[in-house]
Amino acid sequence: LRHFCHRRVSVCIFLISSHSLLMQVHVRVYATVTSVMFWKFDLHTSSHLEALLDKEDVTLAELMDEEDVLQECKAQNRRLLVLLCQDQSMQELVRLITTEPPTGVEETKRFKYPNIACELLTSDVGVINDKLGNEEPLLESLYAFLEQPSPLNPLLASFFSKTIGNLITRKTEQVISFLQKKDGFLSLVLKHIDTSAMMDVLLRLISCVEPPPLRLETLTWLNEQKLAQRLIELIHPERDEERQSNASQTLCDIIRLSRDQASQLQEISQPDPLLTVLESQECVEQLLQNMFSGERTESCIVNGIQVLLTLLEIRRPVVDGVMDAQGFERSYTVNSSILLAIQPHLIHFHQLLLEPPKREPMLTTLGVLEEPLGNTRLHVARLVASLLYTSSASHAVVAQELCRLNTLNLLLDLFFKYTWNNFLHLQVELCVAAIVRPCAHEMRLQPGLVTQEKVKPHPDAAPEQELNETPTSELSDRSENSAHNLMVTHLFQHCQLVQRILEAWEGNDKIQSDRGMRRGYMGHLTRIANTVVHNLEKGPVHTQISSLIAGLPEDYRGRWETFVDQTLSETNRKNTIDLVGTGNPRPSSEDDMESPFPKELTIQQAFSDYQIQQMTANFVDQFGFNDEEFTDHDDTVFEACSKERIQPFDDEEEDIWEEKEINYAPAAGAGFSAWDAPVSQPAATEAEEKGWAKFTDFQPFCW
């Protein structure tokens, strides 16, 4: 019947209109309405299930063996629902999803009944939700799953998580009241946190509780149970890697969800208690102490840095929502307490760049890499880049410490050492861009943070650090300057950015002239050079950059001018030529250059944000179609589309005898090339004549 209805609709549409646009609108509206009517009004033929329901001694197993039992349940077959909602049937369904099936059967058949039972319990049918959520014995049976010894069966854990999550959304008050009576609930969930399904249970409690007052009450209860502190305790070198990873991911999800919900629920004046604790200086210090206590393992450090990166997020890349003027969904201000907690531990992160956890040699397509960069050093580079993009009053303190430790110089050393690691190259490029292209606001050094006395080097600092450290007296003399001005001076004078660019470029040219392979960092080096050139001409610190370049030794200053006018200009010209077209450089938006937060950072979190979006409060409501979608407003849209003018076909016949101009292809040997420009071209701007490209023009060439 459903196929017949669809065909009938299609035939009617074809007869109504011959225009493809109208036909598509008709198909979408009426075909979907037909599908909804099929389920809502029970417009399907009777199945073998009806015969089973006529039997007096029919069993639950017999019903679950039927292929269409789930469809009949969603169609709210009254006789089926009466049978399923009996106490014995509900207890059996809960038992199936919480008890290990007998062994000796192949996996596909072994979990057949538990899977069907979970689908029936989470089919979002009102009578089933009411029965399961209002009956405390059923909730007790479901809760007993958490009391099983570790490790839990991951498949059964997913069934439990899905069922309890559906109840949290549909029977919120009853389930929250039940869980609050259980003193050991949070302890049991954290005990099984090595099973990823337990993370979903916690996130449901944070994101899927409505209305807002009840949500605040739930968050307060979780905070009183010290959820944040107990999750941080799990990020410790003595814990297993799976437990650390899940705890870190849970903390990151809580931070993002709490910030998103706080921005959406403006009517709630009280701050989110969990987010307040996580952003506190005490909490961040505890996390850092765990990371650097005892043996420094890569798992603990990386998972800890993941939490810090989430706390330092100033903007969230949009996945499926409304963007702001710069392509981001929302922006946040970094709490100063986070930076104050991180600043004393920057020496430890610097030391990790010098002495990371040991790794075995790695076989690559270019040979054996004796000392791989490692995930630890890559995450430290990401942390430094994020710190440079923060907009907090304590940014100056971090800037001073990074200059004192000479961390940027070390990152540049790694940039050129690991020729083929573009993940590292991107982070170093972002660090340079954050310094020479700062945000619109200026962070001023706070009086009292720097004394006139010379600060002694940290006892754990390496000897080479002491040689490269910036004297504190110099920092105190600049106490009235902005933090970014301090970083700019450090980057050009102590890190010798211009000299490094010139030497690396000349070294690559020499290698290529000997028929060697082009260095893997050249794309990022080109973008760094263009960033310097553009901010040399304009920007908040262009005067300072100009004076620093003017203060270079005469030899380097001349080489830099030649490099900009000739080498870099020619490279930009080649990189900005369209593969097929006129050969004009592609235009780039000024907004891209002025944005204080590069678009590259959006890629790093896309997958994480995709996972987070599934845990929104209205996820279950938004799944599939709602009856409200098929109200009169759809007819309004349909009528508006119908009234759109469609240009009629031009029925005038072409005069085949009309004389036309014929353009011949160039003769052989005429030197025709796909790069040839047309005869007439618009006048090029001054920047185009020089061949300088914007920072964003080289994204496709950055491998």
C-alpha cells in the first residue's frame, strides 16, 4: 500500500506540473506525509504477528522472533503494547539488556534478543516509557547493571546507556529522583568509566535534563558529588590509558556542553556549578600536578593537555548551526585563573619539548626516523599556540614566561628539524601568526608582576636555556608595553625569525638545484613569510616590525628585501595562478587576514564537535520527523515556490544560414599554453604587481 501511495503521488505531481522544481517540492511534502500517515494511522497490512497475538500462551521470545515486531511497536499496536507492558514482559526485557547471554552461541545470534529488547524499550512509545520510568522495581533491575564487577560487556553497557538515557530525556523527574537516592551511583559510573558507554550516561545527565531549573538542580547535585574533581583524579600516570582517555573526553564534553547551554539559557542567572569548578585555579592546578607527578607518561600528558585546550577555547567552530561574521558559532572569554594555574608549569612543558617520553624509532616512507616527534611534543605545541591566542588579563604573565624560557625558539628548532611533520609545522605557524598578527585588543603587562630584581633560572631548566633566557631587567624596562610587543621583539631578535626564513629558503633552493626533494615545511614557511610581509605594511604592530627589520645586520636586511621583491613575489605568483583560467591571482578576503583566529583551528575539532552535537538536549526530539513539520507553513513554502517565475524556453529557431564569426585555434608551434592570459586584463593592484599573497592564499599548497 505504501509503494502504491508513493506511485500515485508521483503520477499526480507529474500531471500537475512539468517543471522539475515544483515536482521536487510536491514529492518531498506529500511523499513524507504519506510515510507519516502510514505509521500514524496504521495503514499497513496485517502480519503474522496478529496471529501470534491471538494465541493465549504466546511468549515474548516468539514475538521478538517476528521481523516486524519493532515496526508494530512504533505503530502503537494496542494488543502488542498491552502484552509488552505486562510486569513479567517488562522484567524480561530489562533482564535481557543487563544480563550476559549464555555462551556457546555465535555472536550474531547471541545478542539478538538483547538488541531487540533495547530497541523495544527505547522505541519512544509513551506507555513503555511510563511503565519503565514509573515502576521502581524495573528501575532497580536496570540500576543493578552498574553493580556488576568490572569490566562490563561493552555491548550490554551500550544497551544500558541507551535505555537510561532515553528515560532521562522522557521521564526526567522520576529518574533523577531515583538516582539521587542512590548514594553510590556516581562511584559506580566512574568505576566503569573505562567503558565508553558510561560517558554517555554522564553527558545525558548534563545536557538532556529539562526544564532549566531541574537541570540546575541536577548540576548542583553532581557538583556536590565532586564529579569534576573525581574525573580529574582519573587522569593520573597510575591509571590505565583507557580510563584516562575516557575521563579526559568526558571533561572536555562537559566544558563544551556547559558553555553552549549557558549561552543558550540566558534566563538562568546562576552560573553552571560544574563549569565554575572546572575553570577554577585549584582544579586546573590539580590536573597539572597529576600530569607531572611520578613518571611522565605520554597518555597522561596528552589527555591532560586535551582538557587544557578545551578550557582555552576562545571560539568554537560551527558544525551545523548559525555562524557569526567570522565563521564561528560562539566565542568565549578565557578565565584568568586558568592561565594563572598554567604559568608555573610552563617550565615543565618546555622540558617536555627537550626530553619527551621515549619512543621507538619509526619506519617512514622516507626512511627510519630515529627520534620521532611524538604526540607529547605535538600537543605541547598546540598548547603554546592556544595560549598565544587567549584574551585574558593574565596573558602578559604567560607571554613573559614563554619569552624567559625561549620556548618559541625551541619550537622553531623543531619546525626545521622535523622536515616532514606538517602537524607540527601548522602549530608553529599559528604561533608566529598569533604574535605578528595579534588580536585587536592589547594586553598590557600588569604592574607588580615583574620586579626590578633579576629572576634566577629555574633549577630544572636545561643549561642551554640559561644562555638563551631574556634578562628580567629588560622585561621590567618594557613593563609599560603590551604583551604582544614583547613577544614580537622576542620573535625577531632572540628567535631570529627573518634569518631563519632566509637560511631555510636558500638551503631548500640548493637542495632542489641538486635535484633533491623539496623540503616539507616550504608551504608553511611561505605562509609565515607572507604573514610577516603583510603585517610589515599594516596591522597593530607594523611599526615595531619595521623597526626590528630595519635593525637587522646590513647583509640580512639586503637579502630580505631581495627575497621579498623577487623570490617570495615569484612564489606567490605561481601559487596563486588558477590551474585553468586567465592566470590572474585569486582574490582573497580582507576579513580572512584580519580574523584573529585562523580557520586552521576549525579542522582540529571538527570530529570532536561532530560527536558532541549528538548529545544535545533535544536530540531524541529532533530525530526523524515530527508531526509539527507538516503544518500549514509547509503549504506556504510550497505556494511561494510555485509562484517563482521560471523563464520560458526560447522557441525561436536558430538561423543555420546566419553568418557567424569563427575563432580558430592557434597553429601548431605557436606556443599556446593553458597559462596564457587574455588580451585584455584589468589593471593589477600594487600588491598584485609585487606578487605578494595573503596569508590564506596558500592553504591548498600546505602539505
